[in-house]
Amino acid sequence: MHAILGLFFHLLGGFASGSFYLPYKKVRGWNWESYWITGGLFSWLIVPFIAAWITVPGFMDIILNTDGATLFWTYFLGVLWGIGGLTFGLSMRYLGMSLGMAVALGFCSAFGALIPPIYRSIIAESDNNFGTMVSTHGGLFVLLGVAVCLLGIMISGKAGMRKEKELTDDQKQENIKEFDLKKGLTVASISGILSACMSFAISAGGSMGKEAVANGANPLFANNVTFVVIMLGGLTTNFIWCMVLNARNRSFKDYTNRETPLAANYFFSALAGTTWFMQFFFYGMGESKLGNGAGSWILHMAFIILISTLWGFALKEWKGVTPKTYRTVLAGIATIILSVLLVGYGSSLEN
């Protein structure tokens, strides 16, 4: 039952993450950095505090009483993850939802799933380390799921390469206005590697979640106090860079430009930011059922890829490609679904 609930919560989180960029497409007349940081204030500051306030009694006391080393590493890894989140947004901008997420999350899946157990092996923790994974049936199924998921990402990426060759520049930019394969692949790769720091940051700040449970918080929401610190790290990175871009592009005027639909722009940016955070709200719930190991992280990534790929079809990002390319991307989706089943089964054996 725990595994089934974990899968369901990760599905909800994957849907939120795979859908969050859609409201940004409704923003009119603003530069990318303006709507990205507007939504980000909700993603990394407002909504995380509200979620923690509602679900974790005395969450600020827990944070203030946590040792400095734990706070530092949780925040610092959040800063690194924030760089990944920043370039993640650029991935959508240059590659579109389906290909951008596939490339970025392919790297994110591998690094995020394997870093925590490897870290636990290095510091000699006995629970859920890499040695335990390779010595149990459940752990081996999880590792097989990681490998199969990466294969699915490779197949999806191949479909993207075929799309690049088959369509003209005008066709590629019909639904992705700033399509740029080389630039997009570069930022998506950086994004995937650094975004994996979220999984590591949750592990680093795990003591805050345990303290939350000890103080009476529902285990389903224990990670919400940890997310407050992590998100502040992400906000730091994104705020600095977006302010730099605002200054460079002279786009500070976006926030008060009455020639644009200001109310709608703020609304859709806030909606995108809130939807984005909900992925981790549900991720925390899924993690409470499956554990913060390879199982939770790979399921989260796989569901995001599935949802974003389906949105890519709905938004006609693959319009004009050959049937063979369609079959290739569908094969990638099927492979990712198989990886979800393998990881879910392996996680059920571990619990």
C-alpha cells in the first residue's frame, strides 16, 4: 500500500512539474527574466513558507535550532540546484517542453538517483547506502530501472535529433519561438546535472524533517520544513541572475508597463510558480512512502518526462515530423513507463 500511495503522489508531482511552464506561455510583452523571477518568488519563497506554516507546527523554530553545518549544506546545495533550475527554464525556452525536459531530466535522473546512496556509503551510514542497493533484490530492480530510464531518455533524445533534421527553421520556430538546438542542449545538460542537487539537499537536511515528525507533524509533510531552506538557495541564484538580465536588457520596466496586460502577466506567472512548487509538495509526500533514494527520484523524473512529452504533443511541438520520428518518441515514452514499473516494484520490495 505504501508503494501504491508513493507512486500516486509522485504522479501528482510529475504532473505539476510537467505542466508548470504552460501558464508562462500566456504572459505577453515581458522578457523571459521578468516572468521567470515573478513566478519564482512564488516557487521559492511565498508558497514554500505557506506550505510549511500549514503543515509543520513550529517550522521556524526547527530551522533556527538546526545546527549550522546542516543549514549551510542544505542551503548551498539549494544554490547549486537553483542554477539547475535557472538553466531548466532556459531549456524549455530553447528546446520546447518535450525535448528540453527529456535531455535535462535524463542527467537529473541518473545523478539524483545515485548521489544520495553513494554519499551514505562515503560517510558510512548503514541505511540505504549504495552497498545495500546492490546487495538486495529491490535495490537491483531500482538500479535496473535507472538504467532503463536513461535508455528511454536516449531514445527520446534521438527523436529530438531526427526532428531537428526533418523540419525547416520556420517549422521548428512555429511553436518554439526561440528554438536553438546547440544552445538548448548545452543549458539542458548543465540543468540536469545541477538539478540533481535537490535530491542531495533533501538528504542533507533530513534531520529537520525528522524533527518535524518528532514535533507532531504528519510524516507526509515532514520535508516541507527542509524545502524552505532549499528553496531560499534556489531563490538566491535565480534572483541574482534575473536582476542582472533585467539590468542588461533594460527590462525592469516590464513590472509596471501598462502597455502589457499586467494583471494577467502577474496572475499567470504566479500560477506557474505555484504549480512548479507543488511538484515538491507531492514529491515530499511520495518520498515519505518510498524513501528518499533512487526510487523516489527516478519516479519523479520519469513522471515529469511523461507528462511534458504528452503536453509537447498537445502543443504540436512534433508537428510535421515523419512517422518514424513519431514512433521513436513513442518508443522512448514506452521505455520510460517500463522504468517506472521496475523502480516501483523495486521500491515495494524495499518497504
